[in-house]
Amino acid sequence: MMGKMKIGVFDSGLGGLVILRALIRMLPQYDYVYFGDTLHMPYGEKSPSAITKYTQESVGFLFRQNCALVIIACNTASATALKHLQQQYLPKNYPDRRILGVVVPTLEAVVSQQKKGVIGILATNATVRSKAYPRELRKLSLKDSIIQIAASELVPIIESNNRPAMNQLIRNYARKFRDFKTKTVVLACTHFPVIVKSLKRQIASGTTVLSQEEIIPKKLAEYIRRHPELEAQLSRKGRKEFFITKRMPRYKKIAKSWFGGTISLKTARP
């Protein structure tokens, strides 16, 4: 018997549409609800308490849309709020639901490469401050050196499609990674898949660049296979809904570019 529940994808803005697009390509049969908190973006400069508050409200909205599982696609929210949501919010409010982040699945992909050498993390200021990536890497018993570069300034530049400024920043980041002789670079922000090709051209040969749009769909597919009780709950009609908290004229164009087609963005408040 087919279930009636959906998969939720939360991001602090529109960057998560890149992740959702990749999820649908691999797992098109399921129903998805996207929620982008465009009112409060970017999260990269917010305090931990504000990030946790906004993330909890947004996840609650998705659960009220009948989502059995919510993926926090936003690295800043995953790094800052996931532990609180999983350990305190869920047991008290939605004990039968699940919340997954993107930090640990991403690092598992790093470990699976079995590639020794310096690991570079390109992320927002808040993600870097949280030290989530170095902390979780240590839990995975990886002893390689870790270099983190805060790149919050890149997010609005990507959203405005300012190519000259974007290319200059990419050159700067690539130079820093080369200086540290980085062997693996993790793009730890939903906006950053947009710069994968440009960064690969600038980075040293032999350096692997990992993008979450390639990692998260595989990890979700594995998770669903390991949890048949969850799969039994999920509707398989291939439907999609999109919500944002603030509408701006340019969002329609950005959404079409990043999702790969025209979509209807509904405005809602959690």
C-alpha cells in the first residue's frame, strides 16, 4: 500500500533548489516539499540562536505539510541547529518523524575516497565558526589536516549572478587552496554547486572538488533502502511544492535557473 507522506527539503534561501533538483533526478517517484526561508537569508552571518530558531520554525512548517522526513540542505543550519532539533525538538514534538543534515553525509563521501592529504572546506562564516566539519571529521577518525575558508560574501554574488566578482573570488579561493596543497575541496553551501566548474579550472591538478548535489541524492537513496518502514510511508506520485517566506522579483528567474524549469513559488510563513 502506498504511503501518503512527503520528503521535505529546507534551505535558508533558494540554493537548496540545486539539491532538490538532484534528488528528483535520482528519486523522481517521491513527493517533495521545498521550503526556502528567503525572509531571513543569508544565515551565514546570523547568530547560532537565530539560526536554530528559524530552522526549527521552518522544519515545523514542513512537518505540518505532512513530510515524514526533512532534509536540512542548508550547511549553516545543519552545522548549527541539527543536533538540537534531533535531540530535543523531535522527541517532544514529532517523535515519529526524521530530520537529516548534510554535514555527516558529505564527510562520509570524503572518507570513502580514501585520499590522503589536506582537506579544504569552503563554507559560510557561520558554518566555519561552528567547527562542525572538523569536529565530525575527527569522529570519523580522519587525521588529515583541515583548512576552512569562510566565503559568505560569495552567496549574494552568486544570487545576483555577478560573474566578474564571482570569478575574482573563485580565483582567490583557489589560490589559497593551492597554497595549502589541498587534495580535496568540499563545497559546503547549497549555493556553491554553481561554481564547481569554475573552481575546478582554477584549482591544482589532482585536487578533487566535492559538490553536495552529487553526494546527497546517493546518501538519501541509501538511507531509504536501509529504512523500509520509512519508504512505506512515502507517497509516490512525483508531486512537488515550493514555498518561500519572502517574494522578490528576481527569485522567479533564479529558481528557474537553479531548478532547471519554471516552478510556482508560494509564499508562506512558518
